Amino acid sequence: MILILIVFGIIGFAVQSRLKGKFKKYSKVGLQNGLSGREIAEKMLADHGITDVKVISTAGRLTDHYNPTDKTVNLSEAVYNERSVAAAAVAAHECGHAVQHATAYQWLQLRSKMVPAVSFSNRAMSFIFIAMIFGAFTINLFPLNTVIWTMIVFQGAITVFSLVTLPVEYDASNRALAWLKNTNITSPAENEMADDALKAAANTYLVAALASLTQLAYYLSFLRD
């Protein structure tokens, strides 16, 4: 198990490094129309008839996200102000989630419903690992089989969430790229660069899903022993 975690840790680090490299590269490519990330986000929302979502700036880098609770598109400071291909790609992608929300996209709805259960599962798994480190399960406080099944249930919830996240993220990117292209916000060359950047971002979710699935399979393997 430790080896598996190390392997996926290395892969995850490589994917994250590649993502940062892509966005750094495309952040230096100025957008021909001169629009900022904020302006692009506001235009995409308007074009989809969405008037109840605000575009705001948030601290940090690669902290961009859509919050369905308060209906805000949160763009990192660089993306919010920059007038680059990277800013355009990120801003449009996050607005893609807002469009999903507005159109009741089923995978986004499912993911949102799963958030409380997944948050609890993550906390529970952390507790179990800490308890195992201190040997709480080696003195017959809980039957080993019960512990294994508990870990399978919690990890199962985390894995399903990570798998459901994939179509949500890919769909948001597809909506973003289609809008950027159809509205001529980006030129053909810029659209290709935006596509490349968003694919790098999507790979982080893919690796996380594979890692979670592998971890679940590892726990299931104990049932055969």
C-alpha cells in the first residue's frame, strides 16, 4: 500500500507540475481581444442568460472555482485581472460549472449531494488511520473485519465522488471551449492553447480518481485473505 501511495504521489506531483507549467506558459500569451478573465466570465454568463451569478476575485493561484451555494464564480487574482489565454480558459471553465448549475446538469447535482457524505468519509478515514497508528485496533477494541468493511464503505464514497467529478470537469471544459470558439473570443490558435491547458487540469482529476480506485481495490483485497 505504501508503494502504491508513493507511485501515485509521484504521478500526482508530475501532473501538478505539468499543470503549473502549462498555465505559466499560456499566462504569457496575450489574448488578441484584450479581455480580462473577469470580463470573459461576465460575458459567458450573460450569453447564457445567467444573471444571478457574481464574478469575484479570490486569493492564491489555481484557486479558481464555482460555488453553487452562493452562486459565485471565484477567480484567482491573476486570472481575474489577466488578459491571457490561460485566464480565458480558466474563467470560461468555471463559468461552465455555473452553466451546469443553471441547466440542472445531473452529474453536478449528484456531486453536490455527495459533498456532506464525502467530507464525513474523509474525516472518518483520517481518524481510522490515526487510531491504527496508535494501535487502537490491535487490542480487540473492534473486530478487524469490521474495520476493513468500514474503510471500504468510506473509501467507496470517496471513490464514487472522484469518479462523478470526472464528467463534471470534462463537461465544463467542453462547454468553455465551445463557447470561446463559437463567440470568437479566442482565435483557432488560442483555442488550441486553451484546450491544452484545460486538458492538463483535467488530468489532475483523472489521476486522483485512479488513485482512489486503486486504494479501494487494495482494501477490497483484504476480504479474500
